[in-house]
Amino acid sequence: MNPSLRAAMPILIGVSVMLSLAMGIRQSLGLFMAPATQDLGMAVAQFTLAIAVQNLGWGFLTPFAGAATSRWGFRPVLMVGVAAYIAGLAVMGLAQGAWSMMIGAGLLIGLALACTGSGMALAVASRPVPVAVRSTALGMVSAAGSVGALIAAPVGQVLAEGWGWRAGVAGFLLIALAMVPAAWIAGRVDAVPVPPLARGESPRMGVALKQAMTHVPFLVMAGAYFVCGLQLVFLTTHLPSYLALCGQDPMLSAKALGTIGAFNVLGSLFFGWAGGRWNKGALLGGIYLVRSAVLGLYFAWPPSEASTLVFAAIMGFLWLGVAPLVAGLVAEFFGLRFQAMIQGIAFMSHQLGSFLGAFGGGVLFDLNGDYVLAWQLGVGMGLTAGAIQVAYALRGSPPDPRPVPA
């Protein structure tokens, strides 16, 4: 093993465990939508609004969390995120109505994810590893971020069926406690020196931000990332409800989410490896195109257990594979010094899409009594975004956004 990679392993393991639990719990919150709305007398749109606010807060706070790491380091930001996650689950588990659900599942967990989610975790993982293996390392951390769903989804479903949805949330809170030591160990990255400035790279945050906002390949990537968020959060929020509406076994939702998590591992490893060899932008566009086609085929016919698990496997393979590609592109475009902040800007676009996927799906369901229009819109937008991303990625090498020093 490369000596530099060996020295980085405790950091990579810590950030992988933190990301795994953060994402696994977050992806499984949709399991509680039906029982919680019935118990609290809430509309589906009210629950999905809380999840939408969570995703919106996650997206809008991520650039600020990234900027905070440049000032105070990663460890304080990671620990604030873990504390907010635990507090959010506690408030959610004690919720008595829509407002407390909004504060717990929405605002607090949104803040937590801004500090512990994929954008922050991949920024941590980028710093201590050599450039030659960075894409592979990012794929490994993204893959680890998928394992948490294999734990959280079955635990939450079993506890909710046996003792009620509040017991399921309490189980998630206990799982989240393991994030405390993981985030502390990941914070060792603060001792790793920031690489020297690359050609034309500015040490000033404002200049780096201006470069990002005028760099066309970055803006195209961020726009396609919007549709990515819309599709994925629509699924994690509404798939359990859709399967229940179609008369499927409630455990099928947990099986599907677990299958997505399992195949996330393979997809993240593959696309992390592929991103080190082929055009990252073209790979991103290909993911969006295939994912949208599969989404349309699945929802066009009544679901069965077999079709749902096959669908979950394919979607899982194409799910988190975008994360190492986006992180790798940001590092290539702008360097590592402000990676967390600039990646957070792209992720803000992703989370605007997530807001629309969660809340918009709930509104369309309440209006129409089904998900037909919601999935049709998601498929159409995904095919369009994927085609634009591929076309732009293959048009030739873009100019470096950083000015050449005189």
C-alpha cells in the first residue's frame, strides 16, 4: 500500500463510518411517513414538507459549512453536525405535530447533513490521499456511505412494526451515537497540510467563488445535479408510500431501500475507479440517462416484489456513483483549498431538486391520488439533463477557470 494512503486510512475509515450512518438514517426516514402521518393526523404533504426543508437546509447550509472548515477546520464542523443529528432525531421521535416534525426531521437534520453528508465527507477524503488514487479513494468513501442503509432500513422497519414509528426513530438515534467517535477521528484531517496553490489558484475565498460561478462546465454539472436530487429524494421519500398504495408487503419498502444501499457500494466503487480513467462529465450524464430510463420503465407497470428489487438494484448501482465524479471534477477544476465550499454550491443545486422531489411529489399525490404525473416529470427532466451533460462533456477540453499568473 502507498505510504501516504496507509497514513490516511484512519481518517478515511472515520469519515466513511460517519457518512455511512448519516446517509443510512436519512435515506430510511420515508419508512415512517405513513404511520407518523396517521398517528399525528398530518397530511402526507406536511411530512414531505419537513423532508423537503431538510434537503433544502442541507443544500443551502453546505457551502457555509464548507467555508467554516477553511476558517476553523473540519473537526469542529463535523462534531456540530453530529450533535445536530442526534438532537434532530430526538425532536422527531417526540413530535406531536407538523411543527415539531419540521424542526426535528427538517431543520436540525438538514443542518446535520450539511456538516456530515457526502459533500463534507468527500472533501475530508480528498485531502490526505495522493492525486493518483484520489478518485478511487472517493469511490471507496462513497461506497461506505451506502452501507448504513443496510443497517438503518431493516432496524427502523422492524421497530416500527413491532412497537410503533417512535421506536423506530429511537433506534435511529442510538445508531447515530456511533457517529461521535467516527467524526472525531475523521477530524484528524486538520493535521494534514493543505497542498500548495496550483497554477493560478487564489488563496482568497471570494476569488475562488467568482471563478466557480463563471465556469460553464461547473454550472452545467450543477444544473444536471438539480435533477439528480429531484429523482433520488422522490424515491427515498415516496417509494414506501407508492408500494403501500399498490398493495405490496410493507417489508418490501425496507428490502428495496436495503437493496439500493447494497448496490450503492458496487456503483460507488465502480464509478470512483472509472472516474480515474474516463471523462467524469460524460460518465455523470450517462448515469442520469440510464437512471431516468429505468425509472420510467419501473413506474409504467404495476410493481411486484421481483420488479421492485431489480429496480432497486439498478438504481442503487447508479445512485451514489455521482458523488466521487462530482467531487473529482470540483477538485480538478478548482483545487482542494476551497473544495468543500465550491462542492457545497453544486450540492445546493442538488438539494433544490431534492426539495422539489420530496415536496412536489407529496403535493401531486395529494392533488391526484397517485404518482403518475410526478414520475413522468422526473423521467423527462432526467433524460434532458443527462443529454445536456453528456453533450457538453464531450465537446472538448474546457479552459482552466483559474487565471495564469503574470
